[in-house]
Amino acid sequence: MIELQKKRINNEIIDTLIFVEHPEIVTVGRRGMLDGLTAPKDFPSSQVDRGGGLTWHGPGQLVGYPIFEWEEESVRKVITTIEEWIIQSLSNFGVTGVRDQSMQGVWFEGHKIASIGLAFSKWVSRHGFDINLDTPEGRIESVEGCGLPLGKHTSLAKFGYNITIKEMQDALISKMPEILGRKVKKVINLETL
């Protein structure tokens, strides 16, 4: 991701959005390392150079990495724009996601269902966001992600929504021009390469 960010800074590539579904891992951000946070015992973990504390990634969660050059006036505005992108995309499925003024991300019925953690260099982002669609029972709920107590993170499947990774990915792509002002020029499915 660092190499892609450097290429974007040097205009060697255009804005690039990568979607993945990770095998289970808990990432520990810079703040988490400073605070001495570690993943629960039965979770694989890795230290990363984004801000924040612990973040769970795994099956049933769509992760998006925007390697974008932003023109917004602040990091907060970038995060608000990504929140709006996720909220509007979820509305395609009848999900009314909301913001919490005290913490970034997207919430549904008092639970955090999407997190955002970015790192910037010369206004080009790396790292990204995740949306919890249908995570394994009890896994994300067992991690004190983003400094929240256990059980505050969950997935939409727990509320009866059946949204696939592909459906969510397609919804985000369809909302890009409207919310982000970016047109999709090409979609590459890495599974078919």
C-alpha cells in the first residue's frame, strides 16, 4: 500500500480503490501500540502504521483501501465524506446507518458496523474502511476495537440483513460519482487474474 501511495503522489497511477475480504486478523494501530494494547489470546494480530487502536478484520467484512488524492480541506472532512459514502450505499439495502458525533464510523441501532482508519502523505490516503456484513458469531464482538467496550461492534447480519460482499462492493462503486465525485474507469477482479 505504501508503494501505491507513492505512485499516486507521483501521478504514476490514478486514484485506486482496492476491495478485500481478509482472513481473520486483529490489527494494532499506533495509538494501540503506545497504549500497550494487544489482541485477545486466540486472535492472530499484526501491528500497522495507521492511527487508532485495535481493529478486527475477517470473513464477512468488506475492507476498502482508497489510494486517493483528496481535495477536502481537512482529514475530518475526508472521514465525513467516507462515512456519507458508506451510509448512502447501505441505504440501497434499507439500512439506515448514522454517524456518532463523538466517534468516526457508521453506526446502526447503537452498534458500530463500519470503521475508518486512514494514513496520509501529501493528501494521498492509504489504509481505509471496513463494513461488517456477516462476520462469524462472536468474533468482532470479542475485540475492544476503537476503544469501545466489548459487544459495541457487530455486523448487519445480526439484525437480519443479508448483504453479500459483492453487493456491498457494487453499491459503493455505484455511489462513487455522486458522493466522492470520482468516476470508475475500470474494475479488475483479482480472483480472475
